[in-house]
Amino acid sequence: MNKHQQKTEATKQRLLRAARQIFARDGFDAARIEDIAAKAGFTRGAFYANFSTKEDLFFALLEQQSTQHMERLRGLMEACSNEQERLEALRTYYATRAADKQWSILVLEFKLFALRHAKLRAKLAEAHRRIRTKMKLEGIQCLLPAQLQRPQKSKELRKIVLEALLNGLMLEHAYDPKAITGDQVTAILGKLFDTLFRRLDLIP
């Protein structure tokens, strides 16, 4: 990248970091563009030079988080020497995702917001499709255990179920951490992973 492109990218990254903090502090719906820009050290003009709307900023943040997620997965899978190690590494990675409570709650909040806005719901679904396509193009899927190489419908159902269980448990933990602790969430997620990926007959 030339200097102008580097400066533009640096500005975007600062806005993304600021957005995550402001979204987490105020909630997506209540978060103001002025506050995001100020947190990043810019004006509204700098925001609109990089993003059209607050929603577009969230989609960029979603793609960034997903890219980081794929990079961590690739590193984990490449460090494993056999199928069983890859399955165990994936299980641990999934079970410990609850540690990022801030992001899990933010995604839940945005999904609820998108449900009330049909165009956003369609854009969110399209963003998830782009992310899945990116995983294929970057060769992540071929590194995953055989249980995730099953027919597409079965594979996608398992992913959706795991994500839904993670979201539900994270919401309950955030609402009442005394009723279900972080350690309990991690333990339950591990057992649910085992159920879905070791019991291959559970989802056709």
C-alpha cells in the first residue's frame, strides 16, 4: 500500500476499535457516530469518509472479527499432527469462546436490532455467507476434522446449533452470573460440542 492507503487503513482500524468499545458501552442502537469518531480521535467527517452508516461499520467489524477467528483456527489446526488432536483443539476453542462475553452480547444485540429492520437482516445473512465463502477460499475447511467435512446441510446445521447454544448460554451468564458461572458455561459448551460431533447420528 502507498502512504495514502496506509493512512486510510489506519483510520479504519482506529474507528473499528473505537466502535467495539462504544457499542459495548452504550449498546448498538444507542451508540452515536459522534462518540465513535471522538473515541478514535476523529470527527464525523472522518467516519463518513470510511463508512456510510453505523450499520456498515458493524458489518466491517463482524468481518474483521471473523477473519481473526479464522486465523486463530488455522494456527490451531496447522499445529495438530492428527485428526484427534484437531478435534480436541476445536473443542477447546469453541468451549472457551465464552471468554469474549463483550463480543457475544454485541452480536446478539445486533441480531435483535436486525430482526426489526428487514434490510439489515438480509445484509447480515449476506455477510455470514461471505464469511463462509472466505473460509472455503482460504482453505480453512480442509484443515478441519472429518466430522466437519460431512454433507453441507449437516455441517451447517451443527454450526448453527453450536452458535445458538453459545449465544443462549452467554446471555444467561451475562444476565445472572451467579446462576451460571463462566466456568460452568465453558464446561457445558464442551459437553455440547461432544454431543454434536461425536454423536454423528444426532443431526442427519
